[in-house]
Amino acid sequence: MSTTNGQWYPPEWPDRIRALASGELTPVAPRRAATVMLLKDTSSGTAVHMLRRRASMAFAGGAYAYPGGGVDPRDEREVAWAGPAREVWAARLGTDATAAQAIVCAAVRETFEEAGVLLAGARGDTVVDDTTDDTWEADRAALVARELSFADFLTRRGLVLRSDLLGGWARWITPEFEPRRYDTWFFVAALPKGQRTRNASTEADRTVWVRPEDAAAGYDRGELLMMPPTISTLRQLLPYGSAAETLAASAGRDLTPVLARAELSDSDGEIVLSWPGHDEFTKRITSTGGAGGGVTGAGGGATGTGASPPGPAAPGGTASTTETSATETSTTETVTKTDASTTEPSTGGASA
């Protein structure tokens, strides 16, 4: 494990950083993506919906993230729309109106695809209250397979996209030395009344409703693996006492993109890897810090091989994973009570 906490750190990063610095590696263009932190209020506080990527996944296997994914070009198609105008979203997200619509549509579409939760309604002041029957599942599967565009899905169902149910929260761009790159906008949203998260993918082995403070504590103990954007946005939820309070706070969030910076010393070959404004993720990698080199974390004294940690323990603190029903427990108050459904992986951490 590369640090004493659960920070995701691939062993190939030092070699890729050096290749980028020498001109041997050309950065790939980041793909636009969106991810949603679904929130709900419980008797013990606000909980956030998270999923764990299967350990067999080539990218960030075993890491906890949020539902989300890349923008589909068809997300730019005209849809029935409620909430702030596309131009308002464009100013908020730092894009043009067409791109803003695509990003918001991707956030809503991916949340439905990966968690079975749909932020849309028959009118601009309503929300679908049940998406669990076979016809909804058939549509969800068609969306995942890209056999159906989100615009056609909404039109066929006579639904209006509720952009007002989303709040922009953060923006992270995958480091230039990564082979898969995303420009990811993070959103917050409250779980609509009557809807439930459910089994919606084969690429994650566990989903949970967890209090942000419990998930962050699991990360700090090294039990939960997370990429920097995930744990950063998770900690940012801590000051708020309810989903509504969090959504209200989203209006004042700074959406300046966060992009990792790697500095290579000419004298000793040491790499300093940092994320501006997020000192907890800074790492110093020695000249031998390739696949087997030394890494020191910002927390001080945490050194290791630079290898990714094994599959993390479940949030409750045990190493095993238990999958129960395909739908969530109706009253989940802490992570130890939420061994719920399987959900598709997220780009919520894909912007490491």
C-alpha cells in the first residue's frame, strides 16, 4: 500500500510521469463526464450512495466511487427541460449551452443507468416515484446498451428533465499522464421520494448508503480505497446536516477544475505529485519510485512500494463483501447496514 490511508495510487504512475516529462508520452484529450452524489436523510444524518468497483477492473479496481459516466454525443439532442436554462447552466459549468445540456443530461442519464434513480417527471414540478417495473428496466438496459438515446427515452415516456434537482459541486480533470482521461463535473442530488437505488450493473460488486463521516473514517484507516476526487468531495459534504442544506450550498461552490501537477527534479529525479488546493494528496516519489520505488505521502512518514493496495475492506470494517437483495434496505442509517445492490462503476473517481 502506498500510504497509510486509502488513497488510490497506481504503481505505473512514476514511469508515466517521467515519460510525459521527457516528451515520450503525449496526453490524451479528456472525455467529458458527469457523476452524481445521491443523498438522503436518515435518523443518524445524511447518507450518500457509493459503489465499489470490482477488483478485476483495469482502472481503479476496488475503489469506491459514485454513479456516473461519460457524455454520450446524443445527450446534446433537444429534451423537455425544467429548472435553470441551459445558458444558466453553461455559466455555472464553464461551457457553452450545448455542452452544458449534454453534461446535465449525462448526469441524469448515468444516475438512472447505474442506480435506477431518475431525476425527471411528467411535469416540471413532479418526479417519477417508481422506476422498478419491467418496462423501466427494459428502457434502462437499452440506454446502457446505447440502443436508445436519452432524448428518445424522455420523449417516449413523456418526461421532463429536472435540472433543478441537481447542484453543481466540483470539477476534476484526470492527470495528463493517465491513459484514460475524463473532465468530470460532480453534482449533488437528493434521492426522490418513492425511488430506490437498485442492482444496475455487473462492474461493481457492492453499493452502500453511508454517512460521509463514516466513509471518510474508513478511508483514513486504509480500509476504503478512493481516488482523490472521491474522498475530496466526500469530505466536502461533512459540514451539512441534510440533503436540502447540501443542495442549497451547491450554488456557492467553486467549479474551477482541479488537475494534478507533477514536478520532476533535475538534480535527483524526485517527483512531487500534487493536486493544487488539496495538499493531503501530495506525494514525493524518489528516483527509484517506479513500479517498486519509494513513495512518501503528505501526511508524513507514510512510505511504501507504490503498489496499489489490495481490495479494500467493506465500510463496516470487515474484509469480506456481502451482497444481499437487488434493492437497498429501506432504512439504512450507517454503512454497516447497507449491503445493497450492484451498480455500474463511476467516473466519480475517474478524474484522479
